[in-house]
Amino acid sequence: MKLVVGLGNPGKEYDDTRHNLGFVVLDHLARRYTSGAVARSKFHAATLDARIDDQKVILLKPTTYMNHSGLAVSEAVRFYKLEVEKDLLIIVDDIALPCGIIRLRPDGGAGGHNGLSDIEQKLGTDAYGRLRIGIDKPGCIPQKDYILGKLSPEQRDLVEAVFDEAVDAAVCWVSRGMTETMNQFNRKNTEERETPSGASR
């Protein structure tokens, strides 16, 4: 069994904010693999059962606020007796990446992300997979205001263009594991960000 978690804040006031992109990608994944299913309330989260390439997958959206995401994740991990190093993928926004870029990593620090920090604290490890979706750096805007703000029209176009790719990456992770998924999707994003001469756009 695999557990795929999208991070975000519950409530309509947080819809379409930068910090909720994990929710959005998980919703796209759910529409592809659980169309018409009704989410259950379990583990302080909304959960759906999916089957991806004959692999049972739990799709999970914590209904705690972002800062307490680890509660839902740790409850699900312990209930299903999962090995977090290979069975858990967190989908999350990342200010360290440009909009329109996704990156996968098998582990690493929270990078100042409160949701990841709480997950790490509750699990006692940072050795879990994460699918990061770029939202650009805040610049002169205070970080809290920026991440809880709406995407600009230009950012929205860039982010929406990679939703299907992010779903494909999550599916690849379920089916083939992290190493192959990183090789395929991280390289693809790097190539798309380069001009024919090799200079960054």
C-alpha cells in the first residue's frame, strides 16, 4: 500500500492560494483514479481509496491546518504500518522553486515549510518522498502573506500547465519508485528550463 498526501489548509478562504497546491494536485489525482467516489473522514483527514497500476493507494488531505499536517500523516502511517521511506509521498508547494517547475526528492529538510516540519516531527524522520511544486520566491512580500495569497494570472498559467505532469509523477512514483520518477521528471523539468544554447531562461 502507498500513501499519497496533498498538503493545504481547509476552508474556502484558502481555496486557490499558493499554499494549497498540494490539495489541488491531489484533487486532480483523485479525479483521474476515483471519479465519483465520496471521501471519508479518517485520520483527521479526507481520504479516498484508489488503485493505480494494481497498487492500492490511499489519497489523503489533512483537515487540520497546515501546521498540524503531521497528525493526519502519522496516524495513517501507523494504522497501515507503512515504511515511510518507500510508501509515503507528500505533495507540497515550494517557494524555492519557480512556478511551472516540479521536483521530487526522497528526503531532506523542511526548508521552512511548516507542514513538512510538523510531519517530520510527528514521524521522527525526514526520510519520506516529496513532490514539490514551485510557487516562486516571495520577494519583498512577507512570506506568510505570500503563501496564503492568490496566484497571479501569470503564475496560475504556469502552475496549471504542470498539474497533469505532477499527477503523472505521482503515478510513476507509485508504480516504479522514487529513483526512476526523479530520473524522468526532474530531468524533464531541467531540460524545459533551458534554451537551446543551454542558458537558463
